[in-house]
Amino acid sequence: MNDLTLPPDGTDPESINLREALEERYLAYALSTIMHRALPDVRDGLKPVHRRLLYAMRLLKLDPSSGFKKCARVVGDVIGKYHPHGDQAVYDALVRLAQEFAQRYPLIEGQGNFGNIDGDNAAAYRYTEARLTDVAVALLDGIDQNTVDFRETYNGEDEEPVVLPGAFPNLLANGASGIAVGMATAIPPHNAAELCEAALHLIKYPNAGIDKLMSYVPGPDLPTGGIIVEEPSTIAEAYRTGKGGFRVRARWATEDLGRGTWQIVITEIPYQVQKGRLIEKIAGLVNERKLPLLGDVRDESAEDIRLILEPKSRTVDPVVLMESMFKFTELESRIPLNMNVLSQGRVPKVMSLREVLREWLDHRQEVLVRRTEFRLDQIAKRLEILGGYLIAYLNLDEVIRIIREEDEPKQELMQRFELNDVQAEAILNMRLRALRKLEELEIRKEHEGLTEEQGRLRALLASSDEQWNTISAEIRSTRDKYGKKTDLGRRRTDFAIAPEVDVDLEQAMIEREPVTIVCSEKGWIRSMKGHLEDTSALAFKDGDKSKYALHAQTTDKLLLLASSGRFYTLDVNKLPGGRGHGEPLRLMVDVDAADAVVALFVHSPDRRLLVASSDGYGFIVSEADCIANTRKGKQVLNVKLPSEAQVCAFVAGAADHVAVVGENRKMLIFDLSDLPEMTRGRGVRLQKYKDGGLADIAAFTMAEGLSWIDSSGRTWRVNELAEWVGKRAQAGRLPPKGFPKNNKFS
């Protein structure tokens, strides 16, 4: 083994446990990410980078009434004094605080290109300018009155606030998002006036529940508007637990273009959806034919959003079209809620709506108390000086003499009039102009006013009720300033219940067209456009010929009964076209090559079927129970070789009797009620045979008589059927005159 390389000073290298070192360092990294980067503080709703941005802009005097300054100047101050990270990261945070489509109540007013809802980036910070908004001023209000703690910056040269006073409910009003280590936060924006109303109620009723608070805060209020289609109970559960989500849909309306044509106009899109990417994705789905109901999409937006959706045809239902758009595009988006925030600026915690409002109110109370104490301290210092001034006015001649003649006037004043150092210094610093009689009156008036204010503030500190009354007044002022009657405060996001569309969306997205389905005896199937009346000219493979020719629509389904007693389902729109001979059924469903096609017809879910096997057993089944969801089909009629499924007949609603014909040319008629209705099984015996088996079966109404079609295409009808009526499972007798020799009713 090679010797270890010793350090330059010759000492032995230090041994450390790698696992312990990794755990310690990763824990430090995780804590740093959670506390100083990813999670907002519940009190002011800001992350450190945002707080430092606002504080630095305040020091630059970028208030709403001042001029703009270059963003490069702001970013430089922030990364130089407070935030030792990349300039691009700081600028991105600044840009987001200024984007009206990202922030419900922007904290920064930008001048220049700050990006747009299409997803375009902002211009470089050397081209843009910024200043604070009134909302940011409210968050910073009182910061120089000892309302919050300060700490040293990263290099120890300056100080920065730990949290802002937060006179605005910023956490919920503007929302927040971030990913830390092992945890994340996602809070959508809300309406500030509603939050203030809920906070006022919580002050009056500290034990208010979520349901009551939701009467003031029904849900998020997003910058880009839209419509929330979540159930109120789901929203309540999300606010109760601090975790959940909201389905948000675009706002749309139908615009009549005349002559039966129309288009859909979208005026608002879901929050955090980039319009450019949304249009690109919709256009891609149209090209891929995944949105067959949609003809075209175009963007006619200027300052306001205006997206145009053109239907494929005027017969398309607008609601069905939009439901398909909501299902396959970002016109419906899910906004997550995970109120994982820093409680008291130290502890990560998932909070309910009530807890978030409670901590904000507690922070406002602490700010009020500290602001009051700061003001009382200022008043005390001023009263102290004013007291010295009043003594000087009462003894003006003596004060002047002491100042003119004494070597140590300050000490003499302190001894002669029992003044303290501050008062004596203030007297010595008085200007001659202040010796006027008018000035004395003003000082006495100021002294009385400050004394009165001091009494009010001391009473405020002594009374919790007075403190909450003051906080309530401040919150009402915020509510009125950002009320729903103002342009900024009006609610933008509405609530609705998603329409219940009974139509299967996948089926509705298929354009309805008439087709003719042709299936040959050997099981080759094809679909041709239009309803063809004559299919005799169609070509088939050698030795094959037509067996079924059905008129259908592209939105229909076909039911196929194989001789194995298994039903298969075919979508008409997925059948091969009319060119050539079509394709074998075995390519579409897993039907055995030895099985024959017993029946093929267009599915009607409200209809009933009469299925029977060759050995004369059968039953009634609802057609809806025959639908197969897989290629393997659905076993309905149980048969055992050598018997097999023989016939499938429709049962009309008024049918009351069944006619059965055997291969022995015996016919039996019995009451339909003798047959059970089942979903699967062998059934009951229909007719007894000495030789052969079942040939055909029909359900009919006795009052209308029994009909059949002969080989010449003529229709026969017999009304006198008493001699063939018997009990189920009897042998029957020879059919009436004119019955087809193939023993088939059709």
C-alpha cells in the first residue's frame, strides 16, 4: 500500500466519518434552502430575495411618487449588500414581482419590457426601470419605527430586516411557490378585500371555523381570471388541511357569425399558462387529428386575450367542443394548494386558512405594540427637551446671564435649574430666534399635545381590546383601498359547476357521417362513405360474397355475435375504408378462425336481444350487457360443442310471443314471458327436437301476426296462429303454407 501524502506542514491528516460528514453538510444545505430560499414567511408572505429587493428599493427612495431607476441599479445594490447570489436570479425575482399576469397585486411597477403572458422573457436589466407600488409601501410601512428585528447582512457591513411589518395580507393575496429539500409550497393568489373581511371576522370571533371563513374567502382570485369548477366541499377541505387543489377553466363565449355559423372566443386563460405555448399545443393536436371537432385556432389578442376556436362544422355542439378542449389542453388547469410556510420565520409548517390569517394578525399586533413603544420613547425624549425649554423661558434672563458669564455654562445650568445633560445641551443649542414669545406658546402647545398622545398610547398598550380595535381599523382601511369596487380589487375569478355532458367525449369527437358497412361470408369487413342502396356491384375475393350490408354512422358501434356465443364490439370509425376488399375481422377482435359470424348489427343500448343455440336453448339479454370493452369480447351465450350459437333476434318493446322453427321444419309459438332475461348463461329449452336442431327464431306481437320474407322477397303475414301456440319446449308442428324452405323468417 502506498503511503498517504502528508500535508505540507508534516502533520497527520484528520480522519473523519464520511457518512457523518455528508449528513451534517446535507442537513445544513437543506436548512439553508428551507429557511433562506424556498419557503415564504407566513407574516409578510415573502422569501428573502423578495424582502431584500423591496428593502433595497426603499433605501433607494423608489416610492410610488418618485421617478423610476434602472433595474441594473436595484439588482446591483441587492447582490452587493444583501443577497450574494447571481444577478439573473435576482432580476428574475424582480421581474415576477412586476408582472400583472403573475402577481395579483404587483409589488413593483415596471417601465419597459417585463415579459408577457405569451411566455416571452423580459428585456435585460440595463433597459428596464422600476419603482415600488402602494402595496409594497404598505408591506414596508413602519419599518423604521422598530417594528421588526434586523440582522447583519452576509458580510456584516449592513443590516437587513428579518421580516417586513406587512400591513397587507401578502402571503394569500399574491400567493407563493417554491421547492425546498423534502418539502414544497404552492399557494395561489386570493382577493385582498375578502382576506381582510375574513381577518376582521377572526378578530371578532377567534374560534371561527373554515366554513364561516369561506363565506368571506370562497376561493382563489387569480390574476388571469378564469373560472374555478371545483366543488365547494373540496375547496373547504383544502383550506381546512392546507393541502388540495383547484380546477380552473378558461372563460369562453359563443360568438354568432350569422347564417348558422359561429365561433368560440376565449377571453381568459388559466393561471400560469403561457398563451403562446397553449396555442402551439392546440395547433399540434389539430394537425395530429386528436381534436377532430376543432377546425382551426388563431390568436387575435391585443392588450386583452382573444383566442378564436373555429368548429369543424356548424353542427358541432359548443359545450361538447369545449369539454373536449378542457380534457386535452391546458384550457383547464389544476392549481395546487400546499400552504407549507415558515411559522414565526423559523418552523416549516403546513397551515390551514385560519392558521395563516391568525399568524398574520398576531404579527400585526406585535408590530402595533413595537410601533407604539417606539413612539412613546420618541415622545418621552421630546417631552424631556420641551421641559428644559419651558424652564429656560421661565428664567430667560438668568439663562442668558449664565451662558454669557459662566466658564462652564452647561454644568451651571444643570445645577441651577436641576436639568439633565440632554436638557442643558438642548438649551445651549437654541437659536436666538426661538426666544420669541410666540415660540414659547408653540412649545407649550406641543408639550400638551404630546402629553395627551402619550396617555392614549399608554392606554393602548394596556388594553388588548384597544389594540385589536386599532388593528381592525387598519385592516378596514386596506379593505377599502383594495375593495371590490376598485379596478385592482375587483374579483377576477368566478365559480361554476362543470356541465354534465352525457355524451361520451371520445365518441363526440368523431365527426358524424353516414357509412355503409359490408361484411363478407369469410369475415372481411369494410366501411364505405354514404348509405349505399345497391351493394351488388361490390367486388369480393374469389370464393367469397356479401353476407351483411348495414347502414350506420361513424359514431356508431357494431355488435358481432360469433358461433362461440361471444359478443364483440367494433367502432365504426375504426373500420377500414372501402378501397379493396377490406380487412379480416380477426385483425380487429380476437375471434377464433373456426368461429362463424352469427349476427352483425348496429348497437342500440335500449334494445333487447333473443339469443339461442343450435340445440334449442336460449334467453333474453339486454343489448347494453353485450358490449365488450376488450378485443377478447364478452361471453354471453354458453354453448358446448358440438352445439353453437345459432341465432340472435331483436325483441321489440311490444313483442309478447316467440316463434321457433327447427331444422325438422316444425314451428312452435309460446309466450315471451316464459323466457328469462339474463346477462349470461345457457338459457332454457325453447323447442324439443328428435332430429336436427334450431333453425330460426323470431319475437313478434300476436295482435299484428307473424310475418316472414320468402325467397322472392315477398312479405307474408299470418294472423291465425292458434294451432301453433303451445308451451315452451314442445315439438311444434309444420309451419303455415308459404313458409320458406330454408326455415328462416328473413
